Amino acid sequence: MKVAIVSGASAGLGLALARKLVEAGYEVLGIARSPRPEGLRAEWRQIDLRDVRDAAAALDPLDDMDGTNVTEALLVLNAGTEEPIGPIGKLAVEDIAAHVALNLTAPMAMTAAFLSKTEGWPAERRILAVSSGASRRATAYWSAYTASKSGLDGFVRAVNAEYSEGAGAAGAPRTAAVALAPGVIDTAMQQRVRETDFPTVSRYRGLKDKGELASADEAAARVMAYLARPGFGSVELDDVRNYE
């Protein structure tokens, strides 16, 4: 049996991925603030991941699962936000805190819970953190997003350092993590980006005008193809566009 946990599974890339994982034979646990989308055959946890305790508790259904029959356990850290966008000096501290809670603290808490709850399972454990090119290329007015995604990249590297083959008692090589940039996707998040004024917004508006944005379904298909490649985790910080 293969198990997948997907955060931010109610819309966009998360929903498209959840559907494709179900089609591929995974038992899926979806996590989001919104109710389960109609027709999605997945267990559902309706949770606001900005509360770190709720983020960790989102994986509690794993406690009731017979892990001895699980061959693969996949955690997809997809939930996130691009807001707030604006000059650093004009960002509200409350907005910064909420952003970091969702984009960085929640993934860390969920990963900690995932690794703890599956420690005795014989399964291969894979953690796929949805990152962004913004984590590797600073963008004016995107300080919160750049910082949180860069932090997520660093966290993935730290997880691999603990669970690498040479880490000894700290872990085992069957556990691996990747921070994967999925490309620019035509989602509600991208629409909000295009409607915001910042120095490089013309690039994102141009991508839409030229039809160069991937649909959520296309992006999910690329991520699924990535997951099917051998050697998951051999490249810690990766981009699906490297394989086109």
C-alpha cells in the first residue's frame, strides 16, 4: 500500500496532485482550510495550518494506520501563500508572522509529525516540499515569500543531513526530501500576483498574455513524472523545468 499526505489539497496544484495520486493507487490524506472538493476520493482534514499545533495534529490519522503494509509514505508540503507582497518597510508584522507560519513553520511541524509517526514503518519515506524559483532568485517586494521558501529549502537540506546514509543512528537512507520548484502555474495565487503592483509584475503578466503558464493539471503531471524518476533525493533543490 502507498500512502500520500497532501497539504493545500483543496485547489490548484495540490488538488490536481491529490487526484493524480489517487489515480496512481495511493491512499490519500488531504489537508486544507476548505472542505474536501467534490469527487475527490481521499480522507480529509479541514485545518488551518497557520496554527502550528493543528499543523502537527493534521497527520494524526497515521496513528490509526497499519504501517506494516505500507511500502511508500509520501508527504507533499504544498500549502502556502505569496502574500504579503510589498515594500519591506510597509509590511504589517502580523502579515509577516501569518505568512511564515503557513509557508515554513507548518511544513516543519508536519514533517516532524510525519517522521515520528512513520518511524517504525518499513516504507520508503519521501518528503516533497513545493518550493519556488523565488527561493533561489531574490525578487523586490517578495521578501516574505523569498525568505520562507529559502527557509524551506534549507529545512529540506537539514532533513537529508539527518537521514543520509552517513548519518548513523540519526536516520536511515530510505528517508529523503526534495524541495521542488514546479514552474509558474496558472492558479488563483498567480492571478493575485498579476493584480499586485511590484517592480517585476510585468514578467508575470507577460507569461499569462503569451499563454506560457502551465495549468495545475499539467504541473501535477510533471510532478508525478518527477516522483517516478529513480534517485529521489539525489538532488535536494530541484526544478521540474530541468527535465523538459
